Amino acid sequence: MRDHTVDYRLVCTNCSAKYPENAQEFRCIICNGILEVSYDYGRLRLESNFRREKITHKKYAAFFPVNKRLVSLNEGGTELRRDVRLKGAWEGNGLHLKVETENPTRTFKDRGSSVEISKARELGFGEVCCASTGNMGLSLARYAREEGMKCTIFISKSANKEKIAKIRVQGAAIREIGGDFNDSLNAAESFAAKREVFLCGDYHYRKEGQKSLLFEAIEQMGYKVPDYIIVQVGNSTLLAAIFKGLKEFKYLGLISRIPRLIAVQSSRCDPIVRAYENERGVNYVRPKTRADAIAVGYPTFGFEGLNAVRATEGFAERVKDSEITKAISLLLKSTGIAAEPGGAAGLAGFLKICREKPKMFKGKEILVIITGNNEE
Ligand SMILES: [Zn+2]
């Protein structure tokens, strides 16, 4: 296990510029690229009882860039629902769902908030901010409240009103911004640049925290690697985190291969699917989907997400909003699990692929992530 004296560095994923541990840049100052936490993997040692330890987010502290206390609200340890049947659509074995709606604020975002708030505390900040479409803001506000930190959330005026109300209940200040998520993102970044405020959001520290979702699922499957992992994509941080987590487990010999990764977006906000199809870079698309949790026109981790799909010989798929609605209702009827549109887009993608390519998943193991439920 990482002994909390092993150094890490931040490395630009675009130009490979290196930054020291605890550097406060959130993008590369040379090329504006996204940074990544790079550990000295050769010194990563797992304790002998690692596989027997209870499965929770905290178990993977060795894989996080946190040197002091890990702030936790008992996030993670979510159910892996095995061999799920979906009435009339999937009657075989092999479909497994990771139920992230069981987290403290009902989404996978809590894993990233745990690491970000820990890091903000460790670096001496008393105030945080982030841009959000709703769920991340709610999660960050909850964790900031726990630590007695001031928190400001930048959110689009057109965002989900119920989510804005929930963030307010957690005591965060709310700045409603015109335009879409990317306008809120610009506002949050310039707010943090001018003040002693720790910028949270879809950057390198959050990505590290999101890896625990993948680690848990692999352990819950008894280290049997699925053939496919299907995940909905907004800012693409989770997809990038899953790919990084897979590479880390493989490096440590805990798994022997890496599954194919399938990215799913709404047809009304599909910049990564377009880039995949056109074999080009990711370009901005105006988001029009009602799946607000994945309504991101220009994903911060778009390049990394696309790379994860291509490197694993996976692919990107789009689904209609009406297909997402049907997937939510089928999921509820068949399993009792409730999800919001952004949380079930990956499942809608699975169902679409089953219809259009009926042989693809036959006899295979498929992991689908149900990421959240904050809309009722
Ligand atoms: Zn760079």
C-alpha cells in the first residue's frame, strides 16, 4: 500500500510537462492541457490482506493523492447487482449493475468529493468552489459542510431547479450563470483564480477519487474482468477514471486484462460520439438533452475519454432521450432501482446495442454503471 510518503507528480496529458506534488495548477500553464496524477507505481505495495478487507471507497486510500486524513461520509461500498434480468429485453446472465445511487448524496460524485475536500483541507484552504450541472455541486456542498468549509457552486440558470434547491439546503452559495455548463465552468475557474479558493470539479484530484468505483466493481466480481464496461459520459471524468483505475490494477497484477469501454451519450449532446465517428478531436455541441447530469457540450476529459474508448477497442454510442426514459422505467420495473436520466443513459445504450447487435453481448460479462438519482 502507498505508505503516504511515496511521492506523486502531476503530468500534463498533452505536452507531458511535469509539476511537483501539491502544485496548485489545475491545468498545464504551458499548453492548458489537463493534468494527471502520476504515482511512483514501482513503490506501490498492497498489504497482504488487501483482498479480504471490507470493500469501501476508503479501502483504496493508497490509490489517492491524499497524504493526510481522507474526509469520508462512508461513500462507496455500493451494491453490485449481479446477473440482472430486464423484462423482455435481457433474460440471460452476465449483466451486472453498479448501483451508485446508494452513495450519501445519491451519485458517484461523492467519491471524487471525498478526495477533493481532503486535498483542499491538506493544502490549507477553507473555501472551495466548482461548476456543476447539479449533482457534483450537491455532493461538494455536502462534503464542504461536513468540514466547515465555505462553498460556492456555479450553475447554469437553466439547470434543474430541484437540484439547485438541494444544494442550497447544504448551505452553499449559488451563482447562477447564463448559458450552459461550459459558461459556468469558465466562471468558476476565474472566481478561483482571483481568490484563495480551492477549485474543485472535473480535474485531476476528482478523477483519482472516482477510481474507487471501478476498484470496488472488480473486487465484487471476484477479480473476474468483465468483457465490457458501459458508462454514460458528460464531462468524461468517470470514463477517464475507470481507464486509469484499470491500468493501475493491471500494473499491480490484480487483473490480467482490460475490458472494452463503451461510452454512451444522449443524441442531444454527443460531442464524444461525433468525435469517435469522425475520427477527429472533440468539438463543442450545444447541449439540449433532458439528461442534465450529462449535458456537457465540451467535456473537460473529452480527449481522455475518447482515448480510453479507442485504446480498449471499445466504441461510443448515442441514445435518444426517449430511449433513456424507457430504460429508467424498465430498470425500476425489473429491479426496483430508481435512476435519473443522466444515471441510466449507459443502460439505455446497453439496450440499444442488444437490439441492434444481438450477438455482441451473448455469453459475455457486462458491467453497467447506474451513476445517480437526484430527480424525483
Ligand atoms: Zn501541457
